[in-house]
Amino acid sequence: MFSMNRLDKETRVRIVQCLVEGVGVNATCRMTGAAKNTVLKLLADLGEACAKYHDEHVCHLLTKRVQCDEVWSFVYAKQKNVPAEMKGQFGVGDVWTWTAIDADTKLMISWMIGLRDAGYANEFMHDVASRLARKVQLTTDGLKVYLDAVEDAFGGDIDYAQLVKIYGAENPGAGRYSPPQVIGVEHEEICGTPDIGHVSTSYVERSNLTIRMMNRRFTRLTNAFSKKIDNHIHAFALFVMHYNFCKLHGTIRVTPAMEAGLSKTVWEIEDLLKLID
């Protein structure tokens, strides 16, 4: 087994490559020969570096259209299984990941991990607003806490609409893990003059699939969930940097960061590791 202070460059690259391709920590250890604490230490160091780089460089964006959504996951235990003495403790039970996507460049503009409540909605919307260089059209789902959060963050300087989905009955029996069928949608203009033709959350919902496919901690119906909230946050920070700067997007044929003018080249795993230094 490799310890952290003995990791060579090639092993570090292999570990990160596994993590960004959706491999769990235990499997990464088996594939690379690194100890579990070593992998988690590298994840923590790189996750903090990625979050810091995102905060400092993903800003002044000439975005036109933004889509926002929330992704459910859980940490330590599902909400119904949280021990009584741990109920109400953040990072134990349900956890939501807020994301904002540029509909044109596919750049993940902002992200936040927390609860699905008004406080986190407000903080998230202020972060989104701080990264934009001009007025945008914003689309969210019908979550009510967005209303005050968007107003507080943008004032009236935004074209904002909600896409409200209407669901059919729950699937019974064996199909209970499948989402209910969408039987209709409603477009609700909230502020400004949003173009109804672009009131959509399809791109951010597609990114939700990428999140679940490329980050083992978000996979449903497995034991691969995060056991600690800090590791959950570090893993997502790494995912966002890899998604924005390293991963070629199938639609635009470059990375989202290149399309948004934040980078001139495709980043390699080695470039991510340099952020630690």
C-alpha cells in the first residue's frame, strides 16, 4: 500500500482518474494499491483546491441563459434511518446539491451542498448572481423558495420563469423506484420578460444524470453513499472542476470552460493536481 507522503505522480493521477470516472473509494484503493486514508487525504486536498479555484476564476461570465435545479442524495444514512441522537445534525440524512448551468456553454456556474430550504436557496442565488456579468434569463423548477431568493439576489434585473411539472400517479409495486410520469408542464413568468421558448430545465436535468453517472456517491440504490459530509463536498468540488475544465462535452465538442472563455485548452488530470500546490 502507498502512503500519502510516498505517492508518486503516476499513482496520484491514477487515483484521481478513478474518482472522476465514478469509481468508489474502496475500488480505487484496490486498483491503485493506495491505502484508503491516502485516497481520502488526496481527495480532501484536491477538493479544497478545486473549490478555491472555482470560487476565484468562474466569474464575470457573459452568460445569457441559466438553468437551476437540486439533486437529492444522503450522507451517513437515509433520513428514515438516522439515529435519534443525530437527527437535525447537518450532513446526516438528506442532503441536496444545488446547481446552476449555462444553457449555451454547459458550464456549471455555481453549486452548493446543503438543505432544500429558503436559507440555502438565498445563499445559492446570491452566489449565482455574483458570477454573472450581465442580465440573464433564469429558469428553475417550481420550488417556492426560489421566489424570494431570486428577488433578493437579483432584484428586478432578471428575466425569470419557473417550469412547473405536473406528475401522474405514483408507480405501484416493483416500479416504485421509477419517477412518476410527467403528464404536463406549466410555464410561470415570475419577473421581467422571459422568452417562453427558452423556459426550460432540460440542460440542468441532463447534468443531473452526469452527476449520478460520474460520481459514485450519488448512485442510487447502492452502499456507495458518502459516510461523511466533508468527503461528499470534496468529491463534488472535484467533479465540477473535471466537468468544467477536463471533460469534452458531446454537444459543443470542447470543454464548458473553453466554450465560456475561461480556458484555452483541455485540462489534464495533472493540471488538476497542480492546484494543490
